[in-house]
Amino acid sequence: GRAGGAPGEAGFWHVERVGGHVDALAHRQSHIPLHAGDVFRIGTSGGGGLGDAFARDAAAVAADVRARRVSAASAAVVYGVVVDEDGVVDEAATALRRGAR
């Protein structure tokens, strides 16, 4: 990240097996046996942030939650913004969460 932003994350490929085991795969790995009920997941890499996430406008974070660009849980952890079930900022809880950092 830049200017105090968080670092980006690496991508991944893995198979979640029916029994709960997760097989991490090398990128571009081929001939991967899959069975009924297995889940093949690809996580793409993400760029780093720009600036302190806790300084981002709470209303903008809430808009991202409503648009499903970020989960309510991530809004609280990453941005310190608490939203209700309708995606509206809980101002008191947000102030407490941001102040506790």
C-alpha cells in the first residue's frame, strides 16, 4: 500500500474437498482430479490500499456494503465502519470502533 495503506494480497488456487480438506494448488497446475461435491476456487490478487482505511468516509464504505463490493464484517474490521442490516452506518458504533484502534 501507499501512504499508510494496507498491502495487497496474493492470489490462490485451491480445491475444497467434500470431507473438508483443502488442497492448495500451484498456479497454472493442470490435471487436477475433481470429484462430485469438490469446490475449485480461484482467488485473484488485490492491489494495496491508498491511505489509512479508517480515514475513509463511512458513508462511502456503507455504499460499498450495499453494492456488495465489501461485506459488513470487512467494513467493520478493515474500515472501522459498522453498518446495520440495511447497510446504513451505525454512527455510534462506528465512532467506538474507530476510536478503539
